[in-house]
Amino acid sequence: MNCLSFRRQLLVDPQGRQAELQAHAAQCATCARALKRALAFEASLKAALLLDDADDEDDAHREGEGESDDRSDADPPKSAYGVNGC
């Protein structure tokens, strides 16, 4: 594997063909740094998705307790003229 094919594979799927990527990275310091950055980025994406998933579960739990953030069913605020919005 040369550096160009390494970079292409890294952009397509940094987790795929891991043995080939590791083998090339062992011989090329520049590509080793790129692999390290790509895997760190993938890990941060995964953590963000897991965090977002946990937030969704918390929201669903709160809605089940009657603490909905959805204000669409609430009464509209009264205007300064004492007339509800029509």
C-alpha cells in the first residue's frame, strides 16, 4: 500500500482494512499520524452519538413524567392588547 491508497482508504473507512493500514503506518510516520488523528476523530464521533442518544432517552423519560418541552398544546400567550392570537 502506498501513501495515496492509504489516505484514500482512511477517508473512506478508517476502521476497514485495519491490518493493511497498520502495516503501512508502521513504515510511514506521516501516515501513522494521519491514522491516529482519523481514529481519534472516529472515537469522538461515536462518543457524540452515544451522548446524543442518552439525551434522547432522558427527554423521552421526562415526557413520560409529564414534563414535556413541547409547547404546541399550551395556550398561546395573550398579546399586549388583551386579544389572543388568531
